[in-house]
Amino acid sequence: MDVRAERVRKEFDRFPALHDVSLKIQSGELIALLGPSGSGKTTLLRLIAGLERPTSGRILFGEKDASDRSVQERNIGFVFQHYALFRHMNILENVSFGLKVRPWATRPAGAEIYRRAMELLDLVQLSGLEKRFPSQLSGGQRQRVALARALATEPRVLLLDEPFGALDAQVRRELRKWLREIHERTGHTTVFVTHDQEEALELADRLCVMSQGRIEQVGTPDAVYDTPASPFVFGFIGASS
Ligand code: ADP
């Protein structure tokens, strides 16, 4: 499903966190919102999710204005930096939870929940660990569970906010490749927030480079790398070459 932000402005106590931002996220693409801390990435994500309301402008899902839709109606899958798994539930129960909160019409029942949860654990390569609790997993494994739980809801849009931010460099690199593969298999419309330029360039179909509440550039990783419009991205290229 296409998601569009049309001249979206968001003020907090008159402070403009986003200035009339317009962006079209294409159905099935993985787009990275890239920018330094405070550039408005999370605010844009929260507006798409319906966790915040725009001060002006609108968010559209397909052709429909999403303004009056609740978070649940928007059917968003969320993965945050800090796992937010249920600590008292094992891995299978965490993923099953995602299946049980689906709208009634598409909610599986009984044995089907188990079958589908096991399938999702297989997709995120955690088969065999279903009886473990989150405290018995590594950080990378926990984020895999978080993603399986988000996918279980069959979201129309998947929003990932610095999902690998708390992990070390080696694990981040592995998860990047892995997420790319999962995306290619599942094809969800996905928005990935990061301040890590290497991560965005490697992972995304397109990048949306943000700075001080504005969108500086939108393009493929190659286009942004070759002709960066923002000094933020240019800084990375200078540092790595
Ligand atoms: P990023 O995700 O790029 O780090 P954010 O979207 O979190 O940036 O923040 C953008 C700006 O909006 C920052 O200056 C931040 O302090 C401000 N901001 C975000 N959320 C709130 C809030 N709930 N109340 C006040 N200011 C906020």
C-alpha cells in the first residue's frame, strides 16, 4: 500500500519538528529515513503510525486520508530500538501474540496460531528456540523475535525505528543482510529509521535524507551516494574514502 505525507507540519509547543514535508512511499519498497539526531525521522514515523497528529497537512494510505484512523485501523507493524518483547512470555508466545491481536476477520484460531507462529520463527531463523524467554536470547535474536511478532499482525506498513541501534557493529551488519533478505521474501512496505548512513545505503531501495525537519533528498542509494545533496551524507563519503 502506498503511503503519502502531503505537506505535513508538526509543531511541539510551537517548535517545528517537521516543516511541510511531502513524501510518497511506494507499495512494497523499503525506504530509509536517514538523518542526524533531531532531524525529524521519528516524528515522521509516529505521524505515519497515527501515534501523533499533524499540525497541518495529511497522511494518506492509498487514496484515503488516514487522519481519522486509529493506530489499530492503520494496521502498522512496529519494531523499536529496545525490543519491547513480553518478558514473561516465551518466544513462541510473543510471536503468537502478534497473531492474536489481528482484526477478528483475519485472526487465526487454535492450532493455526501455533502453525503460523512456528512458520514465522522459521522465517526469522529462530526455529528450535521457541521455548526460550527473551532474557535467554542475544540482542540480535530478540530483534528477530520483534520482527516476527510485527510480521504476525500482517501489517499494511512496517515501521522500524533504529531497530539495530543498540547492537554492536558486527551483529548490525549481519542483521542488515538478513532484513534485506526477509524484505525480498515478504515484500512489505517498510520504513526504516536510522542515523547510520552505511546501514541506509546498504539496506534501502530508496533513501530519504532529512535534516532539521526537512527532506533534503530522496533517491536510490546509488544516486544519493554519487550526488549527495546533504552535507550529512557527504560527510560519510568523505570519511570512508
Ligand atoms: P530524530 O528521530 O531524527 O532524532 P525526532 O523526530 O525525534 O528526531 O525529533 C525532531 C525534533 O522534534 C527534535 O528537536 C525533538 O527534540 C523534537 N521533539 C520530538 N518529539 C517531541 C515531543 N514529544 N515534544 C517536544 N519536542 C519533541
